[in-house]
Amino acid sequence: MIEFKDVSLTYPNGTKGLKNVSLTINKGEFVVIVGLSGAGKSTLIRSMNRLVSPTGGQLLINDENILTYNQRKLRHLRTKIGMIFQNYNLVKRSTVMKNVLSGRLGHTGTIASILNLFPKETVSLAYRSLQRVNIAEKVHQRADQLSGGQQQRVAIARVLTQQPDIILADEPVASLDPPTSHQVMTYLRKINKEDHITTVVNLHFIDMAMEYADRIIGMRAGEVVFDGPATDVSKETFEEIYGRKIREDDLVGGQEDE
């Protein structure tokens, strides 16, 4: 369980990224966070693994306040929280398999990691993860030879190999065309349901939020302005979250896949 208790974050320049956020995300939920750019979506999601550090309140994961963690405890926390980024964060010159195996680095000794001395069971786990996102045939290709959608599937396989309790996805489909975006979201949803992994995704596009989320959290100016089941959401709800009328490009979108 993830619990925000009156969490705030003020950046050194005085900008308020989060303002007194209080919410609970239960184990196994598929939560989508929506809002305009600058609404605080990324700040909220990145606070859960302390890529950014809130300056007030309490942030509890499994009843422990992670805002008090030292570096050793943070390293352990991050082995349990997988992160998927908009720009994939793959090592472009490395093979697909090496990228996926990097999901186990937090569980592997430094020397073994440097020498790529992974146990057979770890290599098997990585391959099964690639199979689950239908990209095992690319196992020996370099990451920079793949399309954007394929790279994001490799990133999902890397997180699967990490075997986390929580998956955070920060705008994972923002650089992809609509069909590829739906493919990526389908894999994330499938993994959430099959493995019961708590999944929190930042999205801009309303149709995807409605289609894939169990629950939608709407943010505006660092505050939670809506929190409820996706079935309770309407066009008017989104207009309230966004603070303006909904345009066609808010419904669907993306750029051409590479």
C-alpha cells in the first residue's frame, strides 16, 4: 500500500510541485494520473521512489515512511519499485538481453554485474519477460535498432525481470503513435492483473485513462482535484481537472513511432 499524508514538495526556486497531497493507493490497483503539463503528475509519481524528495508530510509504503530513508534503505526500496520512463532509458549500444538483465542489478553483486555473470535462472527470467511482451525474437539486437514501441516493450521486460511490488510509469506512451500506445498500455494492464503488481501510470490522453484505469487521479497545480473509479468519470470531470474545455487532441494523440 502507498499512502500520502499531507505531502508537499517545494523546489529550491520556490516552485510548489505538490501541495498537501493525501491519498492511498491499494495493493494491486491500476491507477492513472491525469492533468496538464506542470500539474504535478511526474512529481507525484517520482516521489514514490524518491527520485524527487517531498519537503513535508509523510509518504508511507507498506507502513514505512520512505521520506526518512537513508541511501542504503533507498537502494533496497528501489529494487521493489520498477520505473518506466517516457524516453525508455535503455543502453542504446547494448543488446536487448543485456538491457533486460539490468533489471536485476539491484539484486546482483557489483563484480558480477560488471562482468555480466548472471545465473542461468536470471537469464531464463529475462527471456520469459521478453516473451510476455512479444519481443523475444529481438533478444540479440541492439536497443538502438528498435522502434520506439519496441524499446518501450524492452523497458517493460526489464521491469518484469526486476520482479517489483510496484510499477511506476511516467508518461510511457507520450512519444508513441496511438496504436503503439494502446499496445504498450495493454501489456501494462495485463501484467498488473496477472501478477497483482500495483501500477501507477501518468497519462495525458483521456481515452486511454478511461480505457485502462481502475481508478483515476486528477491533478492541477500540484493538488489532487479528483480521485475516483474510472467508471465515475465523464467529460465534465476532465474539464474540471483540466480547468478548461476538452479539445480533440486531449482525447487521443501521440507522435509517429520511430
